[in-house]
Amino acid sequence: MKYHLILSALTVGGLASLAGPAIAQEPFKIGISAGLTGYAATVDRAWRDGVELAAATINAKGGIKGRKVQIIVEDNRSEPQEAVTVYRKMLSSDGVGMFISGCVSAGNFAAAPILVRAEVPMVLCSILPQQPAQVKWAYTTLPPAGFEVETRLAYLKDKTQVRKIGVLHDPTPYANLQKTVAEKEAAKYGIEIVGIEQYKQDDADLSVQISKMNSAGAGAILKIGLGGTTLTAAKNIKQLGLNMLLLTSLEDLAVFRPVAEVLGDKFFFVASPSQVRDALPAGPLATEIDRFLAPWREKYGDRDPNWASRGWDGLMLTAAAIEKGGSFEGPKVRDAIEGLSGYQGTTGVYDFSPEVHQGLTINPFVLGTIVDGKVKVVQ
């Protein structure tokens, strides 16, 4: 009897010792809720690709604390309700322990309560949820909305004679946030907003909104929103024969190139550091961008790196926080990200804290244009 007890104990102990390393080597699953179809497809596909590229780079070096990273992606179709569905699926069926999700703000907002209950943190491409309890579990690599607006207003004030503008925006939370900033800040730059018009992401014609702003005396349009409507707006301006500038918010260069062909030197856009790498001086920012661009260009050539670079940042700063905090547990990862400051990313330096979950606090943007197919920084 005693012999059998000893043998059983040794057997259980042996199995446990064998199971321990196996459990330790299970991949750390990270979920991405992304608009791979719908209006956010261009940016969210790039975001996903950046996260996956960072995962491959991390895994090639042994993973995070010895655990490989597994990326699980679900298409939310750029719809909030679909985002809730895919978040639930990844939590319950896939065992995701962290989210690094895309730019559909409304979808991330809708799913935030689920993640709070599950105690799973998320690093986002979008703006943060509105409720403090939800913000506690959310971080973003997106710079404050005011940075995009201020970059354009400063150009109009310093480099043009335009003092009346229109604001053309889609109904998304981020676009509305930028619109509100423009309303508050324009007067500080000596600029008057003479018209604010909204459009839907699938609108095929924006001439009515543009004509209203032109009739009110607008010499430029601040266009806020993603997708093909930027080209629609450019074509409408040209078709109407208007002498108006079009200044758009951050977007993929694939969207901008045909717009530049339509409007030429009347088209400008907010550009992130990775989009204008060749214009940057040597230093930590350029070095980090190059660390990302080497594998990015090897795999994707000259494809726009902007959104992908911030997806790369999302995973890299998460990995740094886990290494620093020494744990993969949701609450501890959350706390570790809160303690991450001075982290050099591809868009700027991230300084998170318990009070600051939007880590980029210094405006990294410049104003860009496209001349002969090449991106140029507007001086």
C-alpha cells in the first residue's frame, strides 16, 4: 500500500514537472478587432499587418519572457455591433489575454464594458472610451485629436491668406472630436469657421456640402474622416471649378495619391513621422522608425507605413510593459503599461501614467503634400 502511494506521488509529480514547462510555453494570445472590410479597411488592415510584423519580430527573438505571441484577428466590418460580437468570441472561444485593436472607435467603445468585466486590457488605434472605469483598461497609440487640427490651422495662419474655412466631417467619434477641437481652436489662429457639414462614409457626392461652404466664403476645407470620400471631395471641388484648398486628416498614402493628381498644389494632409522618414534628422525617433521599416519594406515594399507603424508600437510597448511588470495577468499588464514612460515609438515618445492613457503628449505631425508622386514636407 505504501509502495503504491509513493509510486502515485512520483507519477503525479513527474507529470506535473512535465506539464509545467509545457504550460509556460503556451502562446500569449493577443486579439485584434479590426475593420478589415467597410470604411476603416485601409487603415485597419495596415494596423493588423503592423501588429503581426511586430509579433514575428518578437517571436524570432524568443517571444515575451519565453512565450511566443499568437495574434488572433477578427473582422468587425467597421460596425460597432459586429465589434462586440468579435470581442466576445475572442474572449470566450480563443482565450485572448490582451487586445491590440484597430481604429473603429465606436466598436471599441461598445466592447469596453466586456473587457472591464473580464479584466483584459487593450491598446487601441482609436480614441479612448468615455467612461473612467473603461479608460482604466484602455490605452491608445493615437495622438490627441487636437494635434491633427492644430497642424492644419497653423499652416493656414502662417503660410496662406485664408482666414475663412469650412469643416467637412464624417459621423465617427474621432471625427466629431476633431470637429469640436476645430470649433474651439480656430479663433486662436485668426481663422473663422463659416460652415460645418457632415457626410456619410458611403456618400458618392459631396458637392452640396462643399458648395454651401464655398458660398459662405470658405477658402479652404478641413476634411475629417477616412476612406474614399477624400477623393470624392477633391473631384467635387475640381468639378465645381472652385479655388479652394483641401486639408485632410491622417490617412493612408494610397488614398492620398489619386487626390493629389486631382488637386495638385491645393491638396495637403497631416503626415506622421514614418510617412516622412527621409526628412527626419538622425536620432532616437529615426532609429526606431528604421527598426520597423526594415522588416516592413522587406515584406511590403513601398506601402504606406503609418498605421502599421503604430500597430507595431502597440505590441512593442505592450511587450516592454510585460517584461517590466513580470506578468501576463490582465491587471498586472494594465498597471505595467500605466508605469511605462519615456518609451520611444515610431510616432513619438509614449509617456503613460495612471492619469494619462493617451501616451503621445507632444505633437509629432507635420503637413505633407505629394509632388510628382513623392511625399514632401510642407516648409
